[in-house]
Amino acid sequence: MVNGLQSLTQWESYFNNPTKGRLGLLNAIQHIGALAGYPFAPYLSDGIGRKPTVFLGALIIVIATVVQTTSQSVGMFIGARFLIGFGLSWAANAGPVLVAELSYPKYRASLTSAYNSLWYSGAIVAAWTTFGSFKIAGTWSWFIPSALQALPSFLQVLLIWFVPESPRFLMSKGKEKEAVKVLVYYHADGDELDYEFQEIKSVIEFDCTANVGWGSFFASPGNRERWSGNGLVSYYLNKVLSQMGITDPTDQLLINGILNIWNLAWALIASTMVERFGRRLLFLTSTGLMALFLTLQTACFARFRILGDYPAAHAALTFISLFYAAYHIGFSPLIVTYTLEILPYNIRAKGYNIFNFTVSVALMFNQYVNPIALDVLSWKYYIVYCVWISCECVIFSSSKPKTAPSKRQRRYSTVVDAATAQAGVAQDLGHREEK
């Protein structure tokens, strides 16, 4: 939403034309608010449940959006954005975990991938609402898109109670009968239900006896090997377009709206490819194409800035759209799915919280630095991202694919080392044979 607001002269004049550091803070403050909320998120999610945590987070966002829409100063607007980030940290921690734990196993990867990809459905609403309201005189031009930001969270507040609680959470609290009801209604009955129930129960019991906690992220090679920080490229689209000679707010908002439709389409297409092509191949393809298209975009942008070549600027815009498509092939569907897949129940909320915390730190830094760096370095700033993504390509290509473990071994080995995993599998199989 803020990306679109930057193209509105009404919004800029209302807040005294924020530039550089102030503009960076307006964007980064939401992630600062999220950082303040993350320490509480996993304990709420594991303590009171996934559903109540989503409700509380969404309620905070609704209240904060009201404050944002009625802001009378930059400080009030920044404070409201902080609260939005705070509430988002709770809802975004419990939401995808609930989706993953409720999904039928066959469709879990696709549904979890679609969760993150559907972010662009909200981006489309924000982009086209801003496009439709920017010709309205006065503050209503930005009041309307700001107020609509509360709509998804308002729907969550109303509808979350019609969603069942996670059967894994219910079983962890000793509510096995309630968990069975959820599994029967949403998954299956008969032998399949018994197998799934016993599998969930054995995993939770194993996690409890293994004394899984924060230290488990560092205690064994099985977890340390899976840590690899990935930077996410974030652009100030109106600044980029202005430096390419596209300065008309109508054109900027139109391009923003079209790009978000393009993004949603590619993100959803990629969500259907997760099981077909595998995680590593999608990551490799994504980073390789991102490096290629960003390099070509940088070359075209440089040619326009140095020689004033407008066809080069138009080519750069094409490569921006291709870069987004490449990003969505791997990162949009997989950054949530892969993170949740490798985490066992007892540290799933904590582990996903670490993921969110890391992403917020990276985005906070990028969103604060980007407007300053773009003003100072212009096209040269893109070289930094070209180098970074090239490093990602090397990391992914040098990672040797591991032999897929059995289903039982995979669920144990995500939290412990190989020896302990094998012992857990043997113990589980032994119990089944005795039965």
C-alpha cells in the first residue's frame, strides 16, 4: 500500500513530502513493530492455540489501521504502522502453521505454498484502490486505500471461529477426542485416520521426550546444516520508475497494479509445481533467472541514465517483470513451505518465528536503506543485488542433493542428528510390530 501512496501527491503533501530517511522509516517501521511482537508470538501460538493467536493479531491490525487512517501527523502514521507490524507478527506466525497442520497430507505443500503466494491478492487490492482513488481531491485519496487495509484482518476476526483448531495443538494439550473429530471431518476415516492419528501422536511424544526447545536449533548438525540466510529484493517502484523517466503518477500506479496481477499469477502457478519439480530445482531455477534478469535490467537502466536511451528504459521495465516472475518460481511458494516442512511440532512455531524475525530484519534494513541508496547511487545500487543473488546461485548449486529419507526418519531427523533419528524410527517401528 505504501508503495502506491508514494505516487500520490496528496499523501506526500499531507506528510510534508517525506524523503530519504523519513521515507525509509515510514516503510521500515512496520517491520520494527513486527520485531517487537515476535518474542511473544510462538508462546501464544503454542500456549493458547493457533486460532486465538490469529484473532488477537488481526484485532490489533484492525485497531491500528483505524489509527493510521485518521492520522494527523507523520508521527501518528508511523506509530500506527508500528502497531500493524506488531499485530502482523502474531497473525503471520500462527496463520501458516494452522494451514499446514490442518491440510490433508497430499495437498499440504500446495496449500502452504498458496498461502504465501496469495499475499499478492491483497497487493492487487491495494494497488488498484490507490489507482482508482488518486484523482480524488484531498485526503480521501489516501484515506480509502488505508482504510481498506483493515478489511482482510476484519474478515479474519469474524471468520476465524469457523475454522477448526490444529489437531496437533489439540493432541499436545491432551484433547485427543477433539483432534480425532477434526481429522475425521477434514481428512479421512478408517485405517487411514488411525495411521495419521498414531503418527501425529508418536511425533509429539517423541518431541516431548527429546526435550525439544530453542537449543535444538543449534544442538545437532541436522539443524545447523539447514540454515542459510537469503536476502529478499525489495524496490521502491515509484523511485525506480521516476529514475527511468516514467514520472506521471497515473502511469506509475497503472504499472504497479499490472505488476501485482502478474505477480499473483506466477506465484499461484509456482505453488502447483512444488511437488512436481521439487524444492531444490525450483530454488536453482529461480535464483539463476533472477541473476540473469537483474543483470540485464541493470545494464538497460545504466544505458538510459548515461545515454538517455528511452528504449533501454522500456527494456528495463520488461526485465523487472521477468525478474518478478523468476522470483516467484522459487521463493514465493517455498520460503514458507520449506521452513514449516523441516520443523517438528514442538519447535514449529518457534522456528517459523525465527524465520519471520530474520526476514523482518532484512526487510527493515533494505526498506530504510533503499531510498537513500537509490538517490545517491542510482543504477549502481542494483550491482549490489546482482552480486548477492549470484552468491545465492553459487550456494544453491554447490549444495549436494541428499537422498530422501523415509517418512518416519524424515519427521525425526529434522530436529535431531542421524543416530538419534534412526533410534526414534526403530523405536516407533518396534512399538507397531508389538501391536
